[in-house]
Amino acid sequence: MPTKKTGKLKTILTTFNAKYIHTSLALRWLYVANKDKFDISFSEYTIKEDIKEISTEILSQSPDIVGISVYIWNVELSKKLVEQLKKQQSTLIIIIGGPEVSYEPAYFIENWDIDYLVSGEGEKVLGELLYALQNNTDVNIEAVSSRHKISNLTAKTDLNVLETFDSPYNLEMDKADLKNRILYFESSRGCPYRCSYCLSSLEKGVRYFSEDYIKNNLKLLINSDVKRIKFLDRTFNLNPTHTAMVFYFLIENYRKNLSCQFEIYADLLSNENIAYLNQRLPKHFFRFEIGIQSTHEPTNQSVNRKQDFSLLSQNIELLMKGEKIDLHLDLIAGLPYEDFNRFVTSFNHVFRLKAKEVQLGFLKMLRGTELRKNAEKYAYVYSEKAPYEVVSNKYISAEELNRLREAEHALEKFWNSGRFTRTMKYLFENEYHERYFDFFDEMGNYYQTHKIPHKGYQLEDLFRTIHSFLLSKGINTIDTLRDDYYSNFTSRPRGNWIETMDKKKQKKLLHHIGNDKEFIEKHKLSKYIIEKQSKIDPLHNQNYLLTVFLSEKKQRIQLIYNYNQDKTPVSES
């Protein structure tokens, strides 16, 4: 362990975010809680940045202490950063914290070249640790581990104390870039549920920030140019009074171009809640993430999950009818007692609700969770490296889980992307009616057998692939695919997903239509718009579909053109 220094020590806090648009609320809380007492700052990076460059940049600021916030998505990179920092400056004091390291401190103390580990909420504990290091006193602090002492306690911070600090949502350094990043917000901490696969199950009780604090900070954000607020509350709608207060405040202070995202339990919503939201909520202002995970009751019971799927699905259907809220429904493959066929049943139960997004996730055997501790009971095999994803268990094989992964790729591309709404509607009302999983499973198999890559594709490639797949099944959806393709553009696409006629003929036809004065005057177009902003596709009997992209209006109109007949509009969007 490095020799302790006396005097004011310089501390830099850092972490790796998954993407640039993400921000770390944890670093900001640690900063505002300690900035008036210590020489402390923070900097964020992404998982794609170079470790050596990050290390050099941090050390160029001459820190005495570096604190790293560790999560499941950055644990491997965090370890490499620790190694690089120590390699370049062996006297550096390194502290780690975060959910990934909080529940197995002994493992990280033994296997990482670190000096201290903070378990749990670190705002107060970090201050106590920095004080001890700065004053060269013994470190004997609850929830702080070192090579001299392992603490299995996890810290909780008094939220009333946090409210006395400067707001982590209103830092001057963040203001210039708020509109380009997701703003993470918490109105509570903790979770009442004990789902054995989730780290939140290790926390006891739920604590709420005060109403005034929440409203004052939300008002600051509403008056800023932030575009997306994501609430970090584990179950946002647990307390009806609290939920109603936040929802009402946001709706009363609605601002265009702002959206808010919440994790909710749909079976806790009352009919009155849903009616209020459906009546008062501006469209697309709220996005709900709803964790269903499984519709198999023995599975839910095995992981201590309480759920009334009948009520939950009824409430989701009511929300869907309101057409105000974007819904994201989650499933987890690899849970106990759910074999391949039973998971397919869960998938079809959930997909039938037709939410905007359905996530097919795979169980992660997180450190510290009850399910990981009982892995042998269910014969779990899982990756030893983060994110510790399940490989197999006694109910589902590795081959079956890989089959689900292929289906998940298809689900992301063709449903969750929102690029194929017309085609998906047709398929699930006709060719794949009530056979939702079958489509994604067969599509995934098509990718495998034809060795089509999951990455590095263009939009046109997706349309060609699904078209060729459907043709192989004797299904021709060229009309809906064409409409879906064009709906992805606000100006005329340069290429095309299918060549329905050669380019010379297209150019000749557009030139002819552009010179048809009666036609362009009738539809208030121009020769330039026809020749430069339109696409043409053959129909039948000398009829052509003319798709006109009115870029300045962000509008797309479709017209049928025939040399010898009246030209009538088809649709406008």
C-alpha cells in the first residue's frame, strides 16, 4: 500500500460509460457531497476509449487519489485502468466502488491492485475515507475494505443530508451539453422486492427524496434544454402518492422535445392512474419500462418475484389503447424451471401485447445475488467474465439459448427498430398470426444458414434480407416493405433496397412527369421536385407509384401516375 501523505490530497473520480450520451449520476453525487471539503474533481470516459490515453490524461493532472466507479459493463476496463495507473505511478492511491464491487469486496481486494473499496452508497463514506487519508489517520470505516480489513457492510446515505448539497443536476460543467446526453434522475433509492437475480434485492427498504427537492430539480431540468430524463428509481410507481405527485408535476410543466423514462410495475397501476395518463399525458412524453421476465408462475416463485400477469397484461392493454406512452417490455431467458418451449410461451404471451419494444434479455449471474450463490441447485453454467451471462442450466441447453440469441437479433432488427411497422403488422395479422416467436426464430435461422452478418449492414441490406426470407416462405410483401423503406427517410434516398426498373427508365419517367404541367399544377409540385425529390416504382397497367419527399415540410406523399388516366393521390404522411 502506498505511503500516506499529509496535507490536502488531490482526488479524481472517474468511470467508463457505455456510450457518450450516458452520464454518471454517481460521480456527480460523490463530487457535490465532497467538493467543499476536499480537492476533488471528476471525468467520464466511454468503454471505446483507449486505456493508456485515459491513464495518461488522468495522471497529467497530478492526482494523489483516483476513485473509479465500477459497473458490470465496465469492470474489465476498470481493472485494466487500475493496472495502467499503478504501472505509471505506483504511489497512487486507488479507490473503487459501485454495484459491481460492493457485494464481494474480498474478491476485488485480493485480485485487483487497489488500496480501498467502498461498498454501497459512497457519498458520506468517501468523505470519511478522504479525511482519514488526508490526515494520515487509521482507516477503520464501515463499508470500506482494504488489505487490512474486509467490510461486508454496504453503506446507505441519508437523503436529507444529500439535499443540503449543491444539485448534481445543475452543474455548470454539464449545461452546455445537456441536450446531447441522457439526464439520470432519482426520486428514491432502494427496492422492496427480493428478485434473486437482481442486485436491488440486496438493498432493504425504499427511501424518498422530499417533494420540494424533486420538484425544484425537475423544474431546473424542464427549464433547461435537456431532451431525455431517465428516472433511476427501481420501481417508480411503488408509492401511489409519490407517483401521482411526480406525474402531475411533469404533466403540468410539460415542455415540447422532452421525454421521461420510468421503470414501473404495471400491475400496481390502478384504473384511475391509467385513465388520468391516457387523458392528460402529451403523446410520447413518457416511456415505461416494464419488467415481466416470465409468465411462468413456478419460475417467478423460484426467484422470489411476485407478479399478477393477468392484471399486468390488462393494464398494458389499457395503456396501449391510450396511445400516449411508449412501452418497453422485458423478458429474461435462462431463469429456473423455464425450458425452451415454456420460454417461447412467455415470449408469445408478452409479444401479443404489441408494445413498441420487447427486449429478449439473457440472465446475468450477478456477483452477490442469491441466484448466483445457489447456482449449483439449478446446474447453472455461466461466463466467469462480466456480464456473467448464462450458458445453460438444467432446464435449457446452450444450443437452445443460442437459438434464442439468434431470434433476439431478429427481434431487434425487425421489431424494436421500428423500421418495419407495416410489414410486421401484416405478418402478425396474417402469415404469422399468434405465431410471433416463430417469425423471429425462423428469421434468426435464416441469418445463420445464409451466414448473414449481424453487424456492419446498411438499411438496404435489412430490407433485402427480410424480402428474400419472406419469398423463401412463399410470402410477397413488396408493397408494405416499400412503404416501410420510404418511411425511414425525410428526403429522397440515394439508393434503393430493390431495383424495380433500370435507372435510365426511372430518369425518363420522372422527366416525363416533371413536364406534365396538368399533373404538377394539380398537386402543387414542380419539375424540380419531381426530378430531384421523388422515387418511382412500377405497379400494373402502366400505373406507377410516385413517392415525393417534401423535405422542407418533412412530409412524404404518394401518388399514382398513369399516362392515359387521371392521376390521383394515394396517401400522405
